Amino acid sequence: MMWLFLRKQKYLIDFTLSSLLRRKGKSLGLLAVYILIVFMLASVTLFTHALRKEAGLMLQASPEIIVQRMQAGRHALIPADYLQRIGRLRGVTQKEGRLWGYYYDPAVKANYTIMTAGQVAAPLTEIIIGTGIARARGLAVGDYLTLRSQNGEAFSFEIAALLDEKSELVSADLLLMSPQAFRRLFNVPEGVYTDLVLSVRNPREVRKVAEKLTLQLPDTRPILREEVLRTYDSVFSWRQGILFVLLTGSILAFVIFAWDKASGLSAEERREIGILKAVGWETADVMRMKFWEGMIISLSAFMIGYLAAYAHVFYASASLFEPVLKGWAVLYPQFRLTPFVDGLQLATLLFFTVLPYIVATIIPIWRTSITDPDAVMR
């Protein structure tokens, strides 16, 4: 019985394919639009998911807790003696102060992120820059970059090295200099930091350590790494939502187009169904044939569109959507994302792109197939 059922389905699929070939114009037009819609939706979801995963992996190496001092509701410099005031908290393996800030470069109309690093050989004259800054300013190792301090004094730094291209997602606009050079450039006095960072041995103790910090230092705000990860996740989800809203018009147009093509049976198709009913086909056979027709078109469009989106995102750097999803105003990083495919995301996309078309195909066919064959042919 199973063998007979499979043979019957094979014959139905063969007949369906020949029927689609007889209507090449309609079938190819619908397939092209279908592929385009799947391509756009899959590109957005794949790119956003890959960015979210990439950012999550990179942030895993960040400190568990960042401590900021608040003054009048705003982030302020924190005194170095706060490290001593924190004392010895159980579970804290390391604590240190950080110096970082932003510098606006009018030459490229972009903000640089400046941080301090101990690997600079000549503390007052050398810096390390990201590849995004190097491209924007046309700089290379050995060149000089001039930055102006808040009081207008110019400081020239020799570029000692470029940051690794593999980290460009987070280092495209990054500039590293020594703590001494940072304090001179931004006129930051000794004995203060931008914030403090703490490393905690046990991840389950992070929130408890944060609670103790708020009691010992009531004018500070602890920021947990998991909160930073949630913020990044929200930002990427928000940007993904913007693109989906922009694509809503295209999606609605496709729904109308698919419904019209599926429900608006031509006279030739009605006549074909009438003939099939007249020669002995049952209503169930006609519906199975049209089910396979919808399945062939929708699955073919989904597979082609999804594979094209995969190549677009992971081999062409999602060039159509990167300005919206990356978010950098001027210094766009150049990187190749590591392929990440979420099974649930794939299933959801498959459900919302394939099932509606199959349903839109079967319902009008059912209405036609239950009609008397003679009336249909007339």
C-alpha cells in the first residue's frame, strides 16, 4: 500500500511539473517575486542574528562589572581611592581603573573611541589605531596623527601599529594611547579614572557583588556584563524591526500578488480541472496535485532565496543592509561574519513564507474542483 501511495504521489508530481511548464510565464514571474521576498527577509534575519552572536562572543571577554560614579544623574570621573574603598570583596579576582573617552575628528567628521593601553612603547608619542581610522585618514604604520586637546594644544602621535583586522567589528574606530598621553590630551588630572572594572570568579555571584558595591559606594552605578549584552541584543532587534517595517510594503504587495495568482484561476486552468474531473479524477486528487504545485513553487523559492541570502550575508558582507544594521555613521568596519543559523529562526521564516502560499493555492482549487465538470468547462 505504501509503495502504491508513493507511486501515485510521484505521478502527481510529474503531472504538476508538466502543468507548470505549460504556464512558464506565470510560474516564473511568481517564482521570481517569491524568491526576492524570501531573500530580503532571510538576509535581515541572518545578518542580525550573526551580528548578535558575534557581539556576544566578543563581549564575553569584557569585565563582569563596570563601576561608574554618578553626579547629578550623569556619569562623572571616579576617584582612584574608590579602589581602596571597595576593599576586598568576596569573589572579586581583579579590580582596576580605566581611562577612555571620545574624540571628534573634524577631518573625517567622525568620533574616535580613545582608550589607554600599556603596550605603547613610547608613552607620550606613540599610538595604536584601528583599521577604520587608518582607511578614513589614509594612514599607515610610521605615519603621524595630530590630535588637539581641549585647550587647543596640538599633539602629534606616531602610529606604532594597527589593530588586528579580525577585531574590526569593535575596533574600527578605536585608538589606543598611554595613560600619560590620555591625561594630557583630555586634561584629566592624576588620581581619577573614567570608571572602574571588576572581574568576578563565579558568574552566580556577580549580582551579589553589585549589591554590595551599591551599599559601600552609594554614589556609583554598577553595570553588569549581562546588561550590556541585553542592550546590544535590544539595539540589533530594534534595527531589525526598522528594516522589517520598511519591507512591510513589499511583503504586503507579495501577499496580494500571491493571492491573486493563486485564487484567480485562468480559463485554461479551470478547463484543465474540468477535464481531469471528467476523465475520472477525484476532488482529492486535484487538491493533491495543486498542493504539490504550491509546495514545489514555495519550497523552490524558499531554498533559492535563503541560499542567496546566506551568500549575500556571509560572503558579500550584506552590502544591501549594512548601513542600517551596523550603525556606524562614518567609520564602517569591514569584516566577514562567522556563519550562524538559528534553527527556530529558520523554521519561523519557513512557516510564514511557505504555508500562506500553500493555503492560498488550495482554497480556490477546492472551490473549483467540487463544481460539476460540465459547468466548469462551459
